[in-house]
Amino acid sequence: MLVAPSILSADFGKLNEEIKAICDGGCDLVHVDVMDGHFVPNMTIGPVVVSSVAKVATKGLDVHLMVEDNNFFIDLFAPLKPEYISFHIESEKHPHRVIQKLRALGIKPAIVLNPHTPPSAIEYLIEDLDMVLLMSVNPGFGGQKFISNVIERAKELKALINKRNPNCLIEVDGGVNDKNIHDLKEAGVDVVVAGSFVYGADSYGQAIKSLQV
Ligand code: DX5
Ligand code: ZN
């Protein structure tokens, strides 16, 4: 299991140290939550702050867009060369076009599904994706309770991935901890995002390791 700590739960007063600590602690990706105050009822960080994150991070950036205008935000973040950019299917009229744009920019494309969106909604996009992110909370805030229907959705998605593009990864975001990690592993999940579980721990490194099952 790959682990992508979400910096949403980091102490922004000492962001550089907080990024360095998860990278030194053995994380696999650095998850960056971008919110516009429209698609979700919260706002986070833009390219100015993320550019200083990118300078310190020794692992790839996994940028999770929770915005209405995906093209606008992709143009802002592309110069920072993130490894992945994921966007919500619920906010995009032309998802295939956005995937092609990300590919052309050399960024791995990923699509995010809210807790109510069935995996079948993206069946015909899977062959063009490097990752699908299943939300296990309603997007907008860290520290929420895990919505367990994600286990069933991950199994359904795994079957579609096996049929359409076995190289596509499954990522789960929201309420992940060392209790639900085993069910996620068994359901075929490849990457987990963890915000409050990692940044709320005494040792970030130990928390990360406990999820790398
Ligand atoms: C929620 C974000 C998550 C969040 C996860 O909108 O997408 O990445 O930071 O935080 P935890 O792990 O605390 O649920
Ligand atoms: Zn996220």
C-alpha cells in the first residue's frame, strides 16, 4: 500500500518542516488538497504556497482539485510539475478532454468520485487514467468519519479496472487509519491518503509505516 499524507492537517505555520518530516518518514506521495470555496465549502492553498511545498518535497506531488473550473487550476499548477493531478467527475462536463490535457502536460491524470458516485460513471474513461480516487468522506475538510461504502465501491472499481486497464491505481481519501487499512487492502486499494491520522500522530514515520500494509 502506498501512502500519501494530506498536508491539509499539517501545521501551516511550519509547513517546510511538516513536508520534510513526512518525506523523511517514508511517505510515497505528498497529497495536496486544493479547494476553491465553490465546489466545496472550504478554501485551501494556491500555487504560491504549493510552489514552496514542491521545493521541499522529495516525493511526487498528488494534487487533488476540488474546484469548479478544472482547466483554470490545471494551468496554475502544471508549472510545479506534480506527479498526479486528480479532478472530480462531478465538476467536469468534458472529462476526456481534461485527461488529454494532463497527458499532454506530462502529468498523470486521475479522476475523483464522491461517496455517492458509482464507479460505472467512469467505466469508459478508465483506459485513459493512471489512477481513480474514491472519496471516503465528503470533500472539503480533514478529520471526518470514514464512509464505509467505499469498500464495496473499491471492489466494483477493481473489477472494471481489471477489465479495462489493469495498470490503473485505486486511491482512497478520507478517514483512513490503521483500523480500516486492512479492509482497504483486501478490496484492492493501492494508495491511501491520510491527513489527521498521520499529522495527529506522535511519530509521522510510524503512522505512515502502519498504513504501508
Ligand atoms: C478532504 C480531503 C482529504 C483530507 C483527508 O476533502 O480531500 O485529503 O485532508 O483528511 P483525513 O485523513 O483527516 O480524513
Ligand atoms: Zn484529498
